[in-house]
Amino acid sequence: MTSRALRVPRSLGEATRQALRERGWLRTDLSVTQDAEFLLLPLTDDANVPPDLGTVVEVDLKPAPDRGPSDYRELVEVAPEFRARLPRSFDVVGDVVLVRIPDELDSYAPAIGAALLRFVPGARVVGIDLGVQGPERRRVVRRIAGEGGWSTRHRENGLEFDVDLEGAYFSPRLAREHARVAAAVRSGERVYDLCCGVGPFSVTIARDGRARRVVAVDANPVASELLRRTLARYPFGARVEVVSERIEEFLTRNPPFETVIFNLPREGIKYLPSVGNAVSLAGRLFYYEVTEREAADGRPEALVQLLGPSSWRPVDRHVVHPFSPTSDLVAYQLERHGE
């Protein structure tokens, strides 16, 4: 059957598939096709895919084999008036499934959990994601199905990460960003990964091997220990220096580096001037922020004004994923060009 499909490198296939599924753009009646280097992901007719996700092509795809329900919602027993409010998307981290459930559906949480446990291959436990809280960015999770704790190992971009969802920050929705930023690192550069969580940026950069030095910084000692466990499994692990320290203290005693990654989406703005000083001349800052859509167009220039308009220029801005009905998680790339 002829269909539109998104052509992406195989290394980005799983992250892109998840992004398409979250937006309702992935056709489930057609099979994903792959070759040595690329995946072809079938698209729905209404999919309005941004260019940075991949190349849209017209191809012949085979029908998907009958694998049972194509949507977990088909397995949920719920009153008809609530069916349309069931969450469309969920996150899979290793063998853990996370979902956000509206308050009015809380009584159906066990049914939703049971359906997800049946629907997601290899799922062990399902929890309601109540958000990331506190300075150490620990996630609050409430179990609704399955058993066991929130520690797991998660695979993305050909790497496996030790994760504790209650103990340290990790988002499975950033796999494309981890690969994109790692690919942008130039040979011989030094990299700061600030508020690194369990270190997916650092590990991916170290695996690629171009950076001369990678320093991963987080105030949460649990995150640092999880990162050390991950690094210990890989021959390139020694390329990353893990520092458990608050960034305010770290930045006062360390020199500028060519690349700085700063992923603290809700509170990072208050540290941004200090983080900017950690970027060397001609260096780059990869900054992540929850931005209201109505302010998005002017946001890069506002960040430049905060950093220093005579020294900085915006290079890139793109939406990573929706965050709320009125805001998105946005990736900004800014370059320091002189004093």
C-alpha cells in the first residue's frame, strides 16, 4: 500500500517512533520498513511533521501483522462519557510505564494501569507520573499496576542507562536531543553537561569519541551514582568526569568550555547568566526551557539580552515536545561570539 512515511536514521528510529506516536502521527496498520541505515515510519494523512524529524517520502509499505489492539485504550473498561478523556500517550522507561491521568479519571487508574501492563511488551510496572519536584529533580510516582521498584535499565541510541525514576531525573522523550547534541560536538572540544541527571548527554558524547573532555555535573548524588554505574559498563566510560555538586558552586571555580549543555527547563533561567560565563569565546550553549507558545517567537532574543547582546547570537530554536496545553519544551542553541 502506498503511504507517506518518515525516513530517519536507524539510530534515531525508536526515539522518532515515540515522538510520532505521542502526536498521533504514526500509522499502526502498516509495517515499519528498514534497511542498513534508515527506517521508514508510516505516517497518518494528517501528520504535519517538522523537517527536523526526518524526510517525508511516498513509499509502498506492507500491512502490519495482526498483533491485537493497536491502542491500549481499546483494553480499558471505562464509562462511555470518559473514554475520550483517556490519555493518548505514555512513556516507557526500561520495563516501567509512566502515564499522566486527569484527576477526573483517577478512579479508573487501576484499569488504565492494567491495560498498559497488557499492551506494552515487557512492561513490569505502571505508575502515574506526578511530576518532577525539588532541587534534585526527583520524580513522584504512584503505582497503579504491576510490581517491583522504579529502578530499571533503559535503552536508547544503542546505549543502556541505569535509571531510578524516583531517585534521579531522566526523560525518555529526549533521546533525539541526546543524539543530536552529541553529533554536534566537534573534535577536541571540552563539554560541560550541567544538571545532567543520569547523564544521557554525557554518555552519548563519550561514546561518539570526539570530545577531548566531558564533565557531568548534578547536585543529586543518586544521579551521579547511577551515571557512574552506566559508565562502568563501557570502555569509553573513563572519558566522563562525574561531579556531584550544585552548579552555583561548580561554576565559580571552573574555566569556560567550548560546549555547555544546560537542561533545567523550569528553573534554569535564574542561572543562565552564570552558565553563559561557562562558555568560551566561539563556544555554544545548548539550553532547554519550558516556553509559553505565545512568547516563543521573541524568546531567543530575550535570552540573548539576558546573556549579553554584544556577545551572543541565537543559532537554533526548535520544539522538543509539548509540555502543557499552552507551552512546549524548547531547545535553544546560542553562540558566544565575543565580548
